[in-house]
Amino acid sequence: MGETEQRIYCGSGWHECEFYTEAEKVALELAEHVTLIPTKRVPDELYQRVREHYDEKQYVDLVLIINQINSWNRISIAMGNIATGK
């Protein structure tokens, strides 16, 4: 879909990568906070930074997408699926 392997493989190291835009970085940070909401929550400061790049509808869409992916992961884990690396 036009995404480079470098950007895909470096997703977990997005903090250190210069090839993600500021909008992408703040979306990835939001994903971390939503995924770890019991311990990280979504601070007002992060919400404000996200809103610098995304309007209200886009923010809602991001939160819904993050939660959908988290849901798929949890269902997969609960069903005993294990990543094989293949």
C-alpha cells in the first residue's frame, strides 16, 4: 500500500526515528497511552498535541482504530493464537 519496509519494521522504535512525521509520532504516542490506559491514561497535554494535527473527528477515529486493533489482539491472545514469525 505504498509503505516502506523500513517504516513498518521500525514501528516499535518510532521515538528514535526521523522518518515519521510529527503527526504520526503523536498518533503512535496516543496508541501507546490508550493501549496502556490503566497505567498511562491520556493526559490533557497529549490530547492537546494530538489536536494540533488532527481535528475532533480524526481524533475520535484514531481512538476507535486503536481500540479495534487492541480488541483484535486480545481476542487472538484469548483464543490461543501465537505469533510464529512466519
